[in-house]
Amino acid sequence: MKLQNQVALVTGASRGIGESIARRLASEGAAVALMARTESALQSIAESIQSEGGRALICPADVSDQAGVDEAVSQTLNAYGTIDILVNNAGIAYAHPIAGSDVEEWWRIHEVNVKGFYLVTRAVLPPMLKKGNGQIVNVLSVAARRAFPGASAYCSAKASAWMFSRTLSAEVRSKGIRVTSLLPGSVDTDIWDAFPGAPSRADMMKSDSIAEATLFALTMPEDAAVDEIMVMPKLGVL
């Protein structure tokens, strides 16, 4: 049990990559706080984890809403007393060429994918800094480094979140907090529903593979930190 007695808050935990990460961390002994907007989905996952002997708490909240985020973090601290691990995973996508794109939809991508990372991190940092240790994994995308036509909102949001992640690391690494930027290539999740003409999902990675990469970063020896991981399908960029 590599994460025995640790507490992990996972955002976007109601499905896909977030669900896989939460289940994997729970299987290694971590108590997991599940954060997402859909309470019914969180409840089902929590009950499944608990049925297998794990510990799980649901924290329904929208990561772009400060009051909801603060409440979810307080709820986790009240239940478990600490937060050792934060996995910023919540994200949404929007596909449309820049010309004719919807302004509100375009900015909503940044609200969730960038502001959400900021708000949750900002809420979790004080207790981590107070105790002088903690780990943060920011699940980004290869789109932070590579431009994809029709995905300007998603690519620019992920690029911004990547720089946020690196800046965060520069601020807190000397204070005992390790920060990892995780950049997956194509993963077989329902985020692809937003992209017409998406690559074959049969060629994509499964979300469990990203959970394994997350666990790898979180279980490095204390004298090492994984600054960044890029995990790609066997075929590369699809």
C-alpha cells in the first residue's frame, strides 16, 4: 500500500481519467476526496471504492466556482484532517475554428481548465505549506505543447495551465511540495465527443494508463521529484 495514511483530493473524479486516478490511489491505501459537478456519479464511485475496503468522500463542486471549491476543501480537511495529494484533473473541451467560434464557450474552457486549477490549488496550498510537504499532479495534455486546428480554446488553456504548473513548482519546491505536470496524448474518454472526426479510440490510451503515470510521480523517493511526464499512445500523436 504505497499511499497508506495519505489523503488525496482528485478533481474531475466522476469519470474518465479522474475516476481512474481516484480508484488507483484508493487501491494503494489513500483516502480519496472525489470532486466533480455530478453528485450521483461521485456517490456511485465512492460506494464502489468503499465496497473494496477503501476510503472515499464526495465533494460535489464546480472547480470554476470559488465558494464551491473552498467548501470542498474544507469538507476534506474536516473529514480527514489533512490533504497530502492534490490531483488537478477537471477539464472540458470545445472544438471550433477561431473564425465564428462562440465567445462564451471559448472562455468557459479557460474558466474550467485554468481558473479551476488555480482555485483548487490556492485553496489546498495553505495546509500543505503549513506542514511543509505535499504533492500536486496537474493533468494537462500534449495540447499544451502542440497546436491542433479547431482546438484553440483547449490548446491555449492547456498551455496556460502548463505554465501555471511550472510557476507553482518554482514557488513551492523549496517548501517541501512536489509538483508534476502530466501531459497525456490521446486518451479514450468522452472528451472526444466534442471533436468531430476524432482519431480512432481503439488507438488511444486507456485512462488507467494515466492513473499509473500519476502513481509513479506520487511514489518517487523523497530525494527526487518528477517535474514533467509526457505519456503518448504507442502510435504517437493520433
